[in-house]
Amino acid sequence: MKIIEKEVVREIDASRAVVLWNYWDHEHLIVVHKNYTSAKIIYEDEKIAVYLLTFKLPVFSFLQSKSLNVMIQKNSNTIKVYNVGLFGLPSATTITVEEIGMDKSKITMNYKFVLTGWKLILAPFLPKMIIKWNQQVWEEDFPLKIRRQKVLRDGFKDFIGLPKNVSERIFEDDLELILPIVRHVHSPVNFPL
């Protein structure tokens, strides 16, 4: 058995609440990220989400695979994501979001993969694949986080919109994340029961 670990640190001009919202907004997965083709939430509450993802393989994009993910809000700054995905490869990701200034955050993503048997041959490739995958996801999510930060500061409320009076479009209080994120009853990520 071998554990491959890689850490990626990024900063963004967005609050901790916006960064965490991006991780918990499961609906954006199939709209924003080109490698995800399906996301279905099996269970979700204010601390846990269990979901199935279907995704295109990184190198052979004409092939698809599925993964089972469990995401846990450990505390106000930390998310743990446990995944069994491609080739049954188990992984654990710790995401820590630290607010380092007004509407500015530092995100530390620590990826760990457990390799056994024939999967040990993936060891030299995984760190580079993690960096490439992280960069792609970062670029896809970046405009979404920046746009949400701006509209929240303009007083936007989900399912309501912006205040009608332009002079009321300034919100300077702390931004909060309330989980689970409310979705429409007919959202495509709702698991059909």
C-alpha cells in the first residue's frame, strides 16, 4: 500500500462563505465543469452531502466513470471529501478556507490517494494529474466565485434577486453560508427516490 499526497494552495478575492458555497453548490457541477456529466445527491443535510458523480476520464474523454462522494463540513473552515472513483481508487481531500482579509480567502486543498495492488503503477503520475485537474477546476470555478461575491455585496438573495432600489444594493456585513444550499424541487441533481 502507498499513500500519494499533494497539497495545492490558492488565494482569491472572495469571502470564505462564497468559497465554501462553491463547494456545496452541487448544481453547478454539470453546468460549469466540462468533465462532469451527471451529479445526483443521495443525501444532504447541514453538515453532510452524499452524491454520485459521472465524469469523463482525464485522458480518454470518450470514456466515463462514476464515483461515490461523501462531503462533510468538519467546522466553519474545513471540508472533508471522501471519494471512491476511477478504478475504485479511494481518496480523501481536506479543504481549508481561511479568510485572510475582507472578501479575500486562502484555500488549502490536501489530496490523499490510497494505492494498492496494480494501482501502485499510478504513483508517479498522480501528483501531476492532481495539479492539472485542480488547475482546470480552479479556472472553471473562478468566474463563478468572483461573480457571486459581487452580487452578494450588491444585496442579491437567492430566489429573490437584487433589491429594486439601486441605492440599497450595498451589503457590507459578514457573508454567511447556510447549509444545505436550497435547490429547486425539480433540480437535475436531486436523486429520484
